[in-house]
Amino acid sequence: MKLTSNRAIAIVRVSTAEQAKEERYSIPHQKTHILEECRHRGLEMLHFFEFVHSGATVLSSASKEKADILAFIRDYSISIVMVHELDRLSRSMLDTLLFVDDLNKLDVAFISIHDGFDTTTAQGQLQMHILSAFSEYFRKQLASKVLGGMIERAKQGKHMGKLPLGYKIGPEGFEVDDEGAKIVKMVYSLYLDQNMGMRGIADYLNGMGLRGRQGNRWSHATIRDILENEIYAGTFAWSNIRVEDNHPAIIDRETWAKVQERRRLKKGLGGRAQNSFYLLSGLLRCGVCGESTMVGRHARKGKFDYRYYTCNNYASKGKDTCPAGYVRADRLEEFVLEDIRDFAQQRPTELNRETIPADYSLIKEKISLQEKELDRLKLMLNRAAEAYEEGQYDLEYFSYRKEQIKKQQEQVKDDLQHLQEQLEGKISQEEAESRITDKIALAESIINEKDSIKAKAKIQLLIDSIQVKSEDDVIIYYRL
């Protein structure tokens, strides 16, 4: 190894027991020998890292000490790391091996005086190549064990990572933290019942002087994390592992589902539709040119103010692009509200409306995910076949893997078929009537709602889109 400088650091260590006994491998003794070796080699010793504790913790993969040493090496362009002997570095040969490999990747030489290990020499480099091969193997083994441990914890629904607001860890796992749970429930209520946006909720909580688990102020991102974390419905989820009813729920499953549906609707409607004071913003589609949105306009004529909805193409590109023109907002809104009144008065067996599945966007998203899963399983099957051809799998194990993957493929295909049927509206009469009954109850609540913001939120749950050609030619698509 060609050295880029003569700068060196050294690591010296004794355990507490060794220090008490004043054995011959004391820190002063180690330093003396290392400095003599530096003088002999013409090296500049910049710093000694001194440790008085068990070597098992000095170079463990997550230790602060190891991170500090590597940071010092980078910051000060260190070319050599020295120890008196290998067991002064760590009691764990695996940690020693991985640390020396880290140094090699940084083009930093390693010298153990007592053991004659020196990567600046040809013999040392040969030893390093051999050790690197072993270290790579051990790294993969270690990563596999860590991942395996995480998967096992996930299957048991045990806490991993950052603890969510509203929970604490008890003898049996997740337990509800009453103070945090109150805030979580408030967030869901403000979002679902008050139709507040995430930034609005954050401002509201900050204005009340409430703080998160770490005492931080609220932001739209922290509110979003709470609204999208299924742990609050009692489900533990990690990667593709799900454990239902794993712990006490803070939010009931019905509320959770309504909030997720509201999230999908808001994403589809866009920011302008959410902030607009127009009752039907985000729902209107031009029936003349097919433009995806119609926007609100405001005009003043004499003593009167008028609100209008108009096609985007007409407003921005003129009537040559789209001759749709303007539609009076008050008339269109009254028409829609009147239709909702009629909707509420219908009985399930008498209902005759243009409808689409209530969870249309969700179903399409699930279909896309399942199609990707089929592609992944096909790739896994091909890789298993290649492994068998290369001799990595014997026939018995290959047959087992093939059978398992085939079973997964069949399950995914069944799920896809079921989703496609849902998308096409192929549901049982009993389920259809149940959905219609729920929607009629929602329509009744819209009629009686005095708050326009709440009414707008409920309309978006009831209606998917409204196709408008003129004030007299309107088609309303209800969500069922």
C-alpha cells in the first residue's frame, strides 16, 4: 500500500480489571512502544485514542467510538492506524476484522506491532486481501442475522424504531399513553369532522401550546405521519409484514378507513380545490371538451356579485378551443343540492343514479401493486431456476421454492380478479344496498349541514365527479 502521508493515530486500551492490576499492557506501556515504532518508521503520531473498558464495545458496528475514529481519519487525512497488539483493538475478532477492512477501503494502513501485522508491506497486503474476503462474508452474515432478527420482531408485532405519539412500551408491548392519545384523536377529528388541512391542524395545535413527544412544534409532515400511520387502528406494519389487532387501538377501524378515503380524495382534488370557497370546486368536469377541471370565477355587475364556474380551456384559451362558456355557481350548486335531496329520499331498491365504486382510486392503486407483485414473483421464479442450473439449489429445494412461488402467484391472481370485479361494480346485492344506505345517510347530513366547509367535505365523500355541459345538462356521478 502506497502511503499518502506519514500521519498516524494509535488506539490503546485496557479493561478496568487490567488497569486495577497494573498489568504490563498498561496504556503508558502501549504508548511507549508505539512511539518507538513511529520514530523508527519516521511517522508523525497525531493522536492516541485511549479506552478503559471492555474491548467488546470499542469497535462494535454501532459504537460511537468507532464512528469517532473513522471521522478523525477522514478529517485529518490519516494514513496509518497503529495498535500495540490486536487484542488491544477489540476482544471480538469479528469487530477487529471488519474495522481493518474499513481502513483498507479508506486506503489507510494498519499496523499491529506485537503481532507483526503490517498492511504497508506486500505480505501484509496479501493478508489483507484474505481478511477482506472473510470480512465481506461476515458482513453479509451479520446483515442477514440483523434482518432476520428484525423480521422476527416484526412478525411478533414488537416495537422497532421511533415510538409513535400516543403509545408507550409496557411489559406486553404497546400500551396507550393517555396524554398523547388525546392529541392523536384530536388530529383525526379536526381532519375528518372539521375538514381542516394538515397545515391548519399543525397551526391549531401550535396555537394551543401543545407539543409532540420530543417537545417539537407541529408541522404538516408530523400531522401527515399521524394520519397515515395504521398503528393507531391497532395494526402493526413493517415492510410487507402486517399484524392485525396487535395492540390497543386509539382510532377505531371505521374512522381510520374514512380518514384514508379522505386523504385519497384530497390528493386527487389538488390544493386549489381544497382551499377554494366554491362548494363544488375539484368535482366539476367540462362536458364539452373533456377538460379535467372547471374553475370558479367572480364578477360584479352593479350592486350584485356573481360567482361562476367555467371550463379551464375556455377561460385560458378562448371559445375557439372550448365553447362551454360560464355557468352560474349559485344555480349549479342549487341543482346539485336538490339532486342530493332527491338522493336522500330514495330507497335502496328505487335508486337510479350514475355511480362508480366509492373506493375507485384505492382499488386502482391496489391493482397496480398486485400487478407489480406478479412481476416480482415471476422474477423470483426465474432466479430460482438460474440458481438450480448453477448448482446453488439442489432439485429438492428448487422444487420447494418453485411450489411456494407458484402458490403466491395463484393467490395474487385471485386477489387481482376480485379487485377487477370490484372496479366493475360486481358486488353482491346485500353489499350494494348496505353501501347505498350509508350514502343516503351521508346525503341527509349534507342537507342539514349549516357549515359550508363541512358540507363541501361531505359532498366530496358522496360525489366523485360532476359533468357539466350547461346549466341544463349536468350528470352527477355518485360514489358507491
